[in-house]
Amino acid sequence: MKYALLDRGDRLSRELSEQFQAQASTRGFVYDEEAPETVVTIGGDGTMLQAFHRYKNQLDRIAFIGIHTGHLGFYADWQKNEIVELLDLMASSEPRNIHYPLLHVEIDTAEGKETHLVLNEFTLKSAEGTLVAAIQINDEPFEMFRGDGIVISTPTGSTGYNKSLGGAVIHPSLEALQIAEIASINNRVYRTLGSSVILPKHHHCDIVPPDPEEELIIGVDHMLMARVGVRSMTCRVAEKKVTFARYRPFTFWNRVREAFIGSV
Ligand code: NAP
């Protein structure tokens, strides 16, 4: 098996990374950073976001595995003391590959179009304070937003920023995107639904800022970027999916319970 490894960069993650590589080579695994079949991350869910963006152009042939150095995560669901068990399973068995939906975002600017593939969420805020934006669903006007920002998440991202905003947790077998508001202002002119909205795969939403000269802060997972001259942003469920290799069952709802509720 050809694999690549990405760690968070802290001392513990680096030590575990060395341990993983030493044990992997004794089992005949080949380290290949350029064209791996499996990408292993050591750190947290944030480390998985970084690995996803490093390898997003090779999603068709890569499966991801995450090892967490702290509590269990949503993408990093092996613990630091389970590395030998994981490597033994990787050497002796075939994983069950599970595929999670992603978000596709197209940003139309004065300089052309740019696209992003998103694992957790796309975030939109204004650099100048309050964000004003028209939201359209399937090319029909839906609402006029005014407030701190908008978060559009994938099902696996629904447990991240979206959940802090009161959005629903969505099972990743549902191919959907979720639009959540950050502190909307509601009055006679600016009126939003108030609750989050979930769109199926065959729907899309456009976000249109009334003033294209406004500087926007765009978030793609853990990355923030500033853009001026944005005419519109279109979000839809991506055609591509991300693959995770499962060597043992760990259901989504158990992960939700472990992360947010604890033992019942
Ligand atoms: P960070 O601010 O260092 O960490 C944010 C936290 O979100 C970490 O505890 C991270 O877990 C956790 N996380 C990431 N993806 C998750 C998911 N799908 N479900 C549940 N928890 C998740 O930032 P970061 O590590 O670069 O991660 C960026 C992510 O932070 C964003 O994609 C967004 O989802 C989240 N975020 C949340 C808020 C909020 O809740 N108010 C605000 C901004 C961003 P680990 O500790 O395992 O890495």
C-alpha cells in the first residue's frame, strides 16, 4: 500500500507520525507523498481539513484515515494508542470505503470564475461589518439577508460551525447542503427565515451581494480569503465525494454522541 501522512506539527503528533512510519515500513507499506492510495492524518479534524485540501485533486483514488491525538473527532476516529491495531488491520484486511458528500462553490468575480471544493463549510462575511446579500434558491429570490454572515455546510460539516449556529446535524448519507445564518437582523426590509435551510442535491443557491465593490471575507473550511468584485456565489452539492477507509464500524450517531453528549 502506498500511503502519505500529515500531522498537526505539534510534538505529540510528530512523535506518533514517526512511530506510524516505522511500524508501517515493517509491514511493507510504501511512503509516497505524491501519489498515495491512503492518506493518514495525525492530529484532529482540523488536520483532516488540511489533508483534504492538499489532496483534493486526487479524490478519485485516495481514501483518508484520521488518528486523533486528543478526543475522538468526526474525521479523526482512531486514538493515539490504537496505531498498532490500525496498522495490523490495514495490513491484513480490506477496508469498507465510505463516501461523504462535498460542497461545490463557484464564485463569479469581475476577473472571472473560481471554484472551491469544500469538506466542512463555506462561510461568507463582510470585511466592512454587516453583510448584506440576496439569497436565491434555484434561481428564484428567497430572502434578503442582513447580519454577521452565512455558513453553508456539508453533512459532515454540519457538526462544526453549523452546529454552533443552531443548524441541524445531518447524516452524511444524505446528499444535501445546509444554509445557516449568523446573527441575522430582521425588519421590514431585511427578512430571513431565521432557521437553517437544507437543500437536496438537485437544488442550488446563489448569494448575490448588492454592492460588488464590497470586500467580502470568504471561508473555505479552515482557510479565509478576501475578495472584491464578487458578483455572485453559487453553492450546490458537489459531483465528487470524499472517501474514508473504515477498518472497524464507528457509526455517525455514535460519533455525535461521543463528541457532544458523552456516555448515556
Ligand atoms: P479551529 O478553530 O482550530 O478548530 C475548530 C474546532 O472545530 C476544532 O475543535 C475542530 O476539531 C472542530 N471541527 C472541525 N471540523 C469539525 C466537524 N466536521 N465536526 C465537528 N467539529 C469539527 O479551526 P480548524 O481546526 O482549522 O477547523 C476549522 C473548522 O472550525 C471549520 O471548518 C469550522 O467547522 C470550525 N469552526 C467552528 C466555529 C464555531 O463553532 N463557532 C467557528 C469557526 C470555525 P479538532 O480539535 O479535532 O481539530
